[in-house]
Amino acid sequence: MSTTTISPSTSQQRKKVTTLMFRQKKEHGEPITMLTAYDYPTAMAIDKAGIDSILVGDSLGMVVLGYENTLPVTMEDMLHHARAVSRGAKSALLVGDMPFMSYQVSVEEAVRNAGRFLQQAGMDAVKLEGGRERADVVRAIVGTGIPVMGHLGLTPQSVHQLGGFRAQGKTASAAKRLLEDAHILEEAGVFSLVLESVPARLAEYISKQISIPTIGIGAGAGCDGQVLVTHDLLGLFERFTPKFVKQYANFHAEMNKAFTEYLDDVETKRFPAVEHTVEMSDDEWDMFQKEIK
Ligand code: KIV
């Protein structure tokens, strides 16, 4: 492991993170950090913390828009949130997640939609789910100069085909297929690969077998980087938290506390107090009284 730091993690004016830096971090054995964001203030805070990359994930369908799964999320939803994120984050590598049916119908549509993330929403790269069945689409998008991040293992857009949000690659044959898909995506040109909810020993093996960095979520410590859904990390999403999440805060409880205190303050007339109030001089007030007589 090298002692050279590819990107300083807390510098105020750090350099823009690039896909090349992802590759260099893997070569130096330096973990890549990634979180999701869907809005301006969260993107700003993540960027300021020095996180390498922000994924505008289609998980926003569940944690922000309240859907049961990610399938209803549209290109317009994604672009709307991606624009807000790109206004807030100037250094992190920004990855826009291609939503369900934005890249499955035809290669042309996939390329056009990938382009919209860069042209209309300030993203630096796109991510899409799937293995061998997406190789042509990956090749075509990469061929236009747009960096693509792959996503294997638990691919939430296939939730109905997978029979639920369940871990993948747990049998010898499934593991072999996953390894093959990783090689196929690497050959097709992805710059990085998300491995979601797969056995740690398989994720570590794949990470060693391919030259592009793997980003794990529920895939153990052997990946080249880690990503989490920010709402899970912050404890903002109460409905359900996957086993692999480490919760660093309980913002849902904090919000609840703040809202009930506000309610109490308003009901008991403790808020607004004098310091929250706009004043008017006595002279102006007297003149006003005369004006309305
Ligand atoms: O949509 C998302 O947030 C994702 C991550 C879980 C990798 O795809």
C-alpha cells in the first residue's frame, strides 16, 4: 500500500475528482469513498467532507419520493435531482444513475439519455445496472466519451426478477456468472463497478481479478471503495434499513424532536420571540395610525 494520497480528504479547495483518480486509487490501494445525494445542501456537505464521488442514485425513488421500489423513477426525476446536486458539489465525481427503462429499450435511447445527464444536469458519468445483457449499451455510451459505472449483484431495478431485495452470488454457479459479468463489463469499458449485496469473499476475489475499481455496498471490505445510501447512513429513512448499513446518526429522531419542540413553542406562544420579530419605529407606527384614520 502506497503512502501517496491521491486526493486529500478534507482540503477546502481540493481538485476535481476524475475517473482516472479512481483508477489511481485502486493502484495505490487507497479506498474510494462514495455516497448518494439528491439535493443541493446534502451534496454541499458531502463535497465539503472530502468524499470522492457522489451518486445521484435512483434510490431517491424510495428514500425521497416514497415509492416501494426504484421502478417508477423517471429520467425527469433524475435530472431534476442531479441538477441540484451538481449546483452543490464542485469537486466530487458526480455519477447520475440511469433509471429503469431509460437504457433497456434501445442502444440509441440509452446513449441519448446518458448524454442528458452530462448535458442537462452537470453529471460527470452515468451508472447502469446489469451484466452481459448490457454490454452493447455500455460500449455505445462509452464510445461517445461518457464514463459508465457498472452495477452487479443485487440490482434493484430487477427486484421482481430477483424475487425481492436479496443477496446475490451465493451459489457457485451464481458466483461464476457474476465474475464473468464483471469481466464482460470491464471489457465493454466501464470505469468502475458497484457490487451490491454479494458475499464478501466473492467481492474481494472479483476486485482482485479486474483492473477497474469495485465499489461495494453490502459486499465487504475487500472492494476498492464503498458506497452507502446517505439517508441510511444518517438514519433519515425509517421504513427499512439493510443489514449492511452502518448508521452514523439518527436524523429521523432529531427531526422528530425539532418538529415537536416547534409545535410546542408555537402552541404555547414561546415562538416567535422578540429576537425573531421585525421592528417598526414608534414614529412610523404613529404615522401609520394617522394614515388609516
Ligand atoms: O440507487 C442507488 O443509490 C444505488 C446505490 C445503492 C449503489 O444504486
